[in-house]
Amino acid sequence: MTTLAAGWSKGRRIVVATAIAGTLDILAATFLTLLYHRSPAAMLRSVASGPFPGASSWGVAGSVLGLVTHFVLMAIMASVFVLAADRYPALKHRWIAAAVGYGLMTFVVMNLIVVPLRFGSMPGAMAVATQLFCHIALVALPIAAVARR
């Protein structure tokens, strides 16, 4: 991958990191949703209902909006890390440690600030463990791996 990725522009790294992290994260969310015998479409509408409170009753349109919302959030997360890594090369040299730190930061922002402010609830213990894994292993590590190219 080093040869193929050498010389990638910021934009390309952001798009690739968004696609990889966004896909891994939404697949994990879908798997967990199915594991708990819930509807993936409803889960996506729940994602959309963050910025669009009525989306939970919008049917397929709400689900599609949830998927778009998810990837927009991933694009923001990827952009922040790629731009920071270009400015601070230590984030590329120690990319695994940087990814763990970034995963923890994104977990805190999403699960301890954004979600409670919007929905008024904190994640339970099992959700914390699952979300930490997803934010570090499925989101931050792929973003950091792509950003260092």
C-alpha cells in the first residue's frame, strides 16, 4: 500500500479514510443492531434524528439521511485528523498511539457530550466498551493509517 498511496493529496486521503472508517463503523452498528433484534433502518433513522429531530418518522428517506449523516460525521473526523497529521508529523510517525488518542477523543465528544446533549442519555457500560472499540479500532486506526500516506 505504501507505493500505491505515496503522494496522495489531502482530499484523496480524506475521502479514502472516510470511506473505510465509515463503512467499518456502519457495518459494526448494523451487526450490533441485528444482534439485539432491532431494525437497521430504525438505527439509521435514529442517527438522522440527531440533526433532524423528525427523521425517526421519515421512513426510507430518514434511513438514507441517517446513512448520509453518518458519512458526513466520518468525513469531519477524517478531515480533522488528516489536516492535523499534515501539520504535526508526529501524528504520522506514531500513528497507532495517535489513533488511540484520537479514538478516545472522538468517543468522548460523541458519547459523553453530543449524544447526551441531544438525546439526554449517557451510554451504559456495555455500550461504552463497544463504542470505545468502534471509535478506536474501526474509525481512528483506519483514519490514521490512511493519513500517514
